[in-house]
Amino acid sequence: MKKKVFISGVSLLLIFSIAACSGSIQLEIPTAEAEQSKESSPSDSASESEQMPSESTEREGTLELTSLMSLQDAYISIYENVLPSVVSISVIRTVIGSGFENPEIPFDYDFNSPPDDEPFEHNESAAGSGFVWDTDGHIITNNHVIESGEVIRVSFADGRSVLAELVGADAASDLAVLKVDLPANSLAPISISDSTKVKVGQIAVAIGNPFQLESSMTTGIISGIGRSLPLISTDGSGLYYSIPDVIQTDAAINPGNSGGVLVDISGGLIGVTTAIESPVRANAGVGYVIPSVIVEKIVPILIRDGKFEQPWIGISGRDMIPEYAELMELDLEQGGALVIDVTAGSPAEEAGLSGSTIERTVDGIEVLVGGDVIIAADGIPVNDFEDLVAFLARHTIVGQKITLTVIRDGEEIDLDLTLAARPVQQITEEVTEPEEASDSAWMGIYGQDLTNEIAKAMDLPEKTRGMLIEKITAGSPADEAGLRGSYKPVEINGEEVLIGGDIITAVDGSGISEIQELADIIKRSESGTTLSLSILRDGEEIAIDVTLGERPD
């Protein structure tokens, strides 16, 4: 997500149409008289052949034209039927920034910043898409489209434009519900298709408002299913989320399409367009869509409660691979989700799930094996860890009781488990600005304490301590010094955590074990002070000097 193609549907349908129709063409087999006549008048026959198209050629041409017209009519029908359900969304929010910050896909900003680098307060506009959910006036869009919005306006294809209020939002699924005050008979809710039936190669149609060009339609195919999409919150918290079970399409999706619809040939919603992979902030043929099965589960709860709590088991794990299976004396073809750690006090611990405790070396890396291998959830096969995450996203809510089938010591057993709400991940900035000091020293990093679980995920000794850098503010002293933030998403205790960044282990020769120690050092320092940081980067210790700057207003 962070940073970030078709054999057309026309060609595909045309080939099928022609193939289906060509079977009914009556082929004329020349008789002996006809052959004799042809031999006696070769020049006349050749002349007629040059001047007159054959009946077969005429039929083929007619069939091709008919097929194209049928396909064209089908696309027009999809557009006309779906368009009344699709809306354009504009948002105004107040932000404090300096210079132009190029937003990253899928965040659909549209604003200009002055040339200087001094912090200033300004209005920022965002544009996206949405669609009508029901006749009560509920509108669905992406959370990142309306996040922190102070004024939200919804515009319909027929020209109506009304203000909307936020009903509920869930950053972890990137979904939000708005409400408009309009008569029920003037609203056209979209129909819903079952996204679990979607297949790669299936025709897909996207309708939305790319680059604020309202009511635009693009076509393509389903390029992939079961993707996992990492997103970063736009509210400045630095929180990262991962949406499982995401659909990939090559239908052109661009900034402004976010929150719009991807439909099948019947016009039914198969997903909400959310993000694209692109180095240039425009369509590159890889778009991501939140599947309708997740939308149907979460939206009613957002309407009812205004929020959605993500269901949580409380484990970290990895895919079973032949090397792990061999070490555990299991069939080399055995799939599933290998449990590595079980969080204390979690549903997994209460249900009796067992983590891995046996250290072994695989491909030169120390790994843990020997824990429970989850192979099914409520009877649905789990072939890898992503299957387990997708099961939770598709089928479960907080408080629901599920049955996990696991392999333990070579035997299959069932464990009952009641899902809890996923704990909120906390990522704290390194220093809180003193109320009386507007010019306090500033480094410009966000991070979190290095835990045993994070250390293991980064192939470090469990007892390694320090502060993992999660995010670096562009243009900050940390950025100028070359410090590195995290980039690799991993699942730890049911949370998506970014790892791989620099780990600060000491300042000016004094070791630090937690983020607050670094915060205290920065608070005691003045702008212009140079701190010598001991850094763990890719398992190697290096030293980097950072000259603190003044905290932006």
C-alpha cells in the first residue's frame, strides 16, 4: 500500500461469442457439378470471387458485429443500472503542515501547499467515491477518504448534493458509514454479490470518480484473490492495519476511486475499491478491493454501534512448510498455521492452545517449532496463516465461539475458543511536547519498545532491548541523519506490526531499554544538541549522530 496489467473483456467475450455461434453455421459442401463448372470457367469464377464476398464471410462479419453490439449493450446496461447507487464524496479537513507532502496511495488528497517550509494551518480537501447502502440514507465509503473530515458532502449522479454526517468507521477494514437526509424513494441501494464465489479471470467493472471525474467506468478482470493489504492510518497516529482476503483487479483504479464499487456482470457489488500499487500515484494495473463478504459483516455493526471491534485469538504464527513438518515428524505435505506464541490472558491461552518451544535451524535461521498446527476453523480448512486471518475477517465477530482443529503431537484435537476484541496497538512518539516550551528539541521519530516477540520476528536474541523506529517524519533531524523506519508487516499477537527499522539501543554510550528513556533525554536537551545513537540495523551495530532540531509548532 504504502508506495507504492489485460486481454480485454471485449476480446474474451467476442471469442466466446463467435465460437458459440460458429457451430450453427451451415457449411456448403461443393457438389461434383459445381466442381466441374468451376473447372470450366476458372476466370469467371475468380472474377466473381474477387468482386463478391462469400456468404460465409458475410455471416462471420455479421456475427462479429452482433457480438460487439451485444457486449456494448451489456456494458451500457451495467453502467446505467449501477450509476444511481454510486456517489461522489468531498471532504474538508484542517491540518497543520509545512511544504507539499505527496500523499501515498490510497489516500486521495487534492491540495496545493505554499513554497516555504514554515508550518502553517490550512484546509485540505479530499475526494473519493461511495455508494448507497439502503433507503435509510446510509452511504458506504473508505475510512481513509473521510478520516478527520470536518465537512463531508455527498453528490449523486443526478446532480443532487447534500451534507452528510459520519455514523461509524473502522480503520482496520478501511470502511466508513455516512448518512444523508433524503427521501427513501430517491435512493437506489446497490445489489450485493457473493465475493467468496469470485474467480480469477472473471470480468469486473469499476465505477467511481477518479481524479474527481464523476461517474467514470472502467473494465477489466479479477487478477487475484486472497491478497493481504497493509494500510497506514491517515490521522497521524502511525497505526498500521492489514486487511485480509482482498481482491485484486486490473480494472483501472485511480485516486478518487477509493470507496467506489467493483461489480460483476450482473451489476452486483463484489467489493469496495480501496488502494492501488503504483510508483506514480496512478493506475498501474494492480488495484485492491475490500470483498463484499467483509463489507456485509462490518457495515451493519457500524450502523448499529458506530464502531467495529476486530475479533482476536491472541497468537502469533507462521505458515507450515515442509521443513517445519519434517522437524515435527509430520507429513511433508502438511499445511496449516503453526502457532509460535500464545498471548497471556488471550482467548488462545484460555482455550489451551500451545505455542512453539523447540529451537531449530532452517536455512541458517533459528526458528521455533513444535507448537499446535491449526488445520481448520469451524470445519473450514486452514492451509496457511492467511487462511486463518481470512476466516476471522469473513465469518466472525467478537464474542463468537469457534472450534479450532489442531494437530498436537501428531494427533488431531478440537479446541473451543471464544473470540475477544483485538487490543489496540500503541505506537507512541518519542517525546511529548512540554506545554511551556514551543522550541523544545525534536528528533522526529515514532516508535515502540522492542518486545521479545518483535525481537524474534527480526531474528534478534529475545532479550534484546531498545526502541524500534516505526516511522520517521519527512525532513526531520532523524530523516536528515539517515535513520530508517520500519517497512515489513508481520502478525504479532493478532496485530499487524511493522518491523525491520533501526533499533536505538544507546544514547551517548548509555543504554536505553524503552521509549520513555529516549523521550526523557530529548526533553532535557536543547535544539542544536548532537546525540550519538547506537543503532542495530540488520543485526549489525552502527553509530549515527543526530543533531536535534526545534519542534514544529
